[in-house]
Amino acid sequence: MGVQKKYNPFKARFNKLFLRSYTNDTEREVTITPLNKVQSVGVTFVVTNPKELETVKKVIKQIAKRGLNTFALGYIPEKKPNDFYLSEKTINFFYDKELDWLLRPDSDATLEFQQRHFDILIDLGSVEYPPMHYLLYKSKAKFKVGWFTNQEKSPFDLMINMAPEEGCESFISQVLHYLDKFN
């Protein structure tokens, strides 16, 4: 979603160095829960304009229709986000002012997100952003799903290989389709 933000090269390099230690974290045990038994779902995403937010809201509604408890966390890659985003009460956001010098998110919402033991975490294409990459690795979710990535190490247990042009709504349909197959 959107155009990749340019980060301070010094901070981005340190972020990558420190991220290596998180990629070797063996604390998390991968557990596949059948979709009809899933209680909670975490959803991560990046928004750069109001149209993207509307798409994300549709995706979250699609998940909620299944009666799943959803915690949505979005990253706004701006120093001061538009009030339009912050007026949204059903979704949690963080933005650049809430990043530490290693580009790691440091807000109440991100800390809560990291600590929750979601049955499933679904990333809507934000893994290329360093703050989100960190969050995805630190999440205690039992099963993580995201778009296919060529990264050497991926935070995901299941990756869906789709063209980004197909959009988030098509992606979530595919995710739910494959998760239904685990029953």
C-alpha cells in the first residue's frame, strides 16, 4: 500500500543490525488454529492516504463478519498525521514521532499489540517498513500471515504470493480461503 518512505540511512542501517537479533527469537511456538476456533486476530497495515484507510476498514469488516475479535494497528509514515486518521476510533495508529532512534515503535498501542497472543496475525503489506518489520517479529501471535516477500528471513508462517495491484480485499479473501483449509 502506498509508496515506501525514505528513512535516515544511519537509522535504517542500525535498525537492520538490531533486527537480526529479533529474527532468531525462538520463544514463539507456531500454532495453526482452525479458523472456526480462532478467537482473536491482529491486523497490521500502513496507510498513506484516506483511500487506503477506507480499504483497510472494509478488510477489517470482512474479518469481523466472521465474529472474530480484531485488533487493528496501522502505521502512518508521517511526523504529524492528518486528523482524519486519528479521528478513527476503531483502529489504533502510531506515527513517526512515536519511533525511537532505531525506528522501533514506542507507543501504548504498539506495546499492547506486541504483548497480545493473537491466534492469527495478518499483515496487509507493511513488512517493507522498518517499524512494522520490527513489530511483526516481536508479535507473540501464534500464526502470522502476510504477502510473499523475497527477504532472507520472513516474520510470516504463511505467505500469499499475489501482485500488489490485486489489492487488500482480494488478499484477505485469499488469506481466509487458505485459513479455512486448515480445518
